[in-house]
Amino acid sequence: MKKLLLFSFLISIPLLVQAQSRDFILLKRGANQKSQIRYYPGEEITYKSKKIGYFITDVIEKIDQDYIYMTENIISPMDIEEIDIRRKDKRNGTLRAFNSLVLGAGIILISVDMINSLYHDGEVTVDKGVGITSGVLLATGLAMLPLRYKTFKHRGRNHIQIIMMRMD
């Protein structure tokens, strides 16, 4: 038993050292942890630089003290104007799930009322209260579609930082 514990401890040491040595790019808005986004080497990033006026998608190769090395470009965090965070921000997943829930509830409510009226009355009718409620649910879901976080703009309280976690 002691040999097994010693063996597992020795195996876990290199994993812990490697886990602590990961550099990353931190997109930060204020001190709130929930609004921080991290990009690690090997991840895909879509950004717009000050020199080029359109978005570029590239893969982060490595991170240095002052520069981000990508497969097609080398850029400083100060040159980045915006970063597309649609897929990366966890809050978008929550908004997407809530939006699907509201739209689905509206569709299910009106469908169940139509099926119920068809079963009981033999014809398809919609109750006035159910129609209003499902209409409000559908309108709310459609109004919430554009509420997702799209880009992170590098200005004001928003900062792009390079975090070096190496033990050199």
C-alpha cells in the first residue's frame, strides 16, 4: 500500500509542475472573476488589430512577455482592438440555454393547447389566455436573441494581459 501511494505521488509531481507552467492571455473587465476569459496556447482566437481593420482567426502558438506568437502572425496585446468571444464566453452558453427554454416553452404551450382542443372538441382552436401567454414567451425569446456577448473591446475598463506562469 505504501509503495502504491509513493508511486502515485511521484507520478503526480510532473503533472502538477506542468499544470502550473501554463501561460495564458487574460481578457479582464474589472475584478469580477466571472467576466474573465482565458486563451491558452493551442487555442483558436479571432481578433481585430489596429493595423488591420477586419477580424482574423488564428491559433496561438506560444506566449512571450510582450508578444503573442500565432501560426500566421506575431502581435502585441496593445495592438489588439477587439476579440470575438462568442464561442469562448461561458455566459453566452447560459443566455443560449435560457433563450431556448423560453422559446421552447412558448412553442410547447401553444402545441399542447392545440392538441388538447383537437382531442376534446374535434377541431383546432387556441384559448385566448394560452395564445397571449405563448405569444409573450415567443416574443421574449426572440427579443433575447441579440443579447449575447459578441466582442471584447480593448479600451476603458477592459484589459488584455499576458500571464506568465513559468517557474524559470
